[in-house]
Amino acid sequence: MEKENATEMLEKLEHTVGRLEKDYGGRLIHKDELTYMFPELARWLNAIIARFEKAALIFYHKEDKKVVIKLFTETHSYHIVARRRDKKNKDENNLGYLGCTVSTRKPLIGETWTRGNDLADGIYSEQTWINILCDIVGYEMKPLDIDI
């Protein structure tokens, strides 16, 4: 009985992972695996998701040597793309890339599409990461509904 339950759970997990990889592209990886590929990004990301067991979907795109991180709030999904500096490329402009876009998770009434925007982007650096976080916080903030 236990073996059947474990097999069933494994099949469901494989199905879910397969669907996510198909929908978002790349290979779904654990945040610990990110530490080996993008150590700085793993440290930056962990600072905001450390208290959550399941807080982000992380996909590795081997052909593009990039990582895509999907973060979700109640109303938005954030798509962060990171590409480290290519050490083989000696071009002085080869500084990597870090950027973010946002989309609403559901269409507004009467619309059949979801709205989105570009957020901060730039070279692969902690400052770009901070700019992205500031944009995310700004996007999620709501105005106070009081008279001051």
C-alpha cells in the first residue's frame, strides 16, 4: 500500500514538473542547485525567500546559459532572467544580464489578455537586483485609503 502511494505521488510530481517545464521552458531546478550555477543570484534570492519552503520556480536554460526565476504574488507574476558574464568572451561589454518583467495573473473584467510591464534591467550585478526588488515592491504597494 505504501509503495503504491509513493509511486502515485512520484507520478504526480513528474507530471507537474513536466507541465511546468513545458509551460515555462528550461529545466526546473531547486534553489540549492542555483547556488552552484549562479552563486551571487542564489544569495540575493535567498535573502527574500529564505522563510518560504516553496516561494519561487527556477528554470535553467542550458542552451542560453540563463536562469529564469518565477515569483508569484496574489495578483502578479514576476519573470526574472539572469545571464552571467561569459568568461570565454573577452569583450569589455560582456557584463551579463539581469532583468525583470511583470504580468497580471488574471485579465481585467472584459479583457481576454493579461497586462504586463518591463521592470528594471541591466548588467548582472547586485545593484540591478536591488533595482528589481524596488520595482517589485513599488508594483505591489497600494495607496492608503485614509485622509491625512
